[in-house]
Amino acid sequence: MIRKSRMLGGVVAALLVTPLVPASPASADSSCGTGYHCGWDIGFNTGKVAFFNGDADFRDNTFNTGVVVDNNIKSAKNRTSSNYVSVYYYGVNYTGDIVFCVNPGQDVQNLPDDGIPGNGIGEANEASSLRLIAGGPFSTCY
């Protein structure tokens, strides 16, 4: 998968010209509800959190296991059927570079991990905020 340096320009350009609106429904998937953007701290079976809209600060969110979401997402799904891409950022309030992004109806399990959460290098265990960007899918996203 193409990393943040190549996807940043296209995704940011779309962000600057596209207003955000709520996600639309997608097909059934019991692990992540229709219309949601979900993240897990272990695979697709353990430690889930679900967002219907973006979230500017993961520090105040926990997975269903009680683990704080900030710098702990290892897998993600975008359960929308619209053109809204899930875009995950290194910093809170959508700051810093883009860690990774997930196109509508797609998922990524076990993101690449450098083994050091929150250091701004890997993809797993790095995200601190989520923004939904219309205009997808983008070829640079999962």
C-alpha cells in the first residue's frame, strides 16, 4: 500500500474543497455496523471502537476492552457505501501527516508496525484522529 507521503497531496486537496457530511449505509457486516468507521487494537475480533462521523481526538475514546484508542489502532474498516474515505492522522485535531486511509467498503487488518506506538513512523499504533473526506475512493488508500 502506498504510504502517507504519496497520498497526502491528493487527500488534502480533496479535504480543502469538500465539505464533510455524515456517512451513508453499506452492506451488512456484524463486526462493524453499516455506515460506521471502525478500528481495532487487535485484528477484527478484539478491542473495537466505532465512529459514525470523524473524531478529532482519540485520547478521550476507549475500545470495548477499555484500552485507550489514541495510538492503538492496528486494523480498520470503512463500512460506508458512499464516497467518504476514512482518513487517520498522526496528530489530534487532524494535524500532522496522514497515517493511512481506508476507502468506502474496504478494510485493512494488521497495519504495518514499527513496534513503537506513537512515534509517528509506522501505521499501526499511530493514529490520533479520524476525518471523513468525500470524493473517494482514492487509489492511494486501502
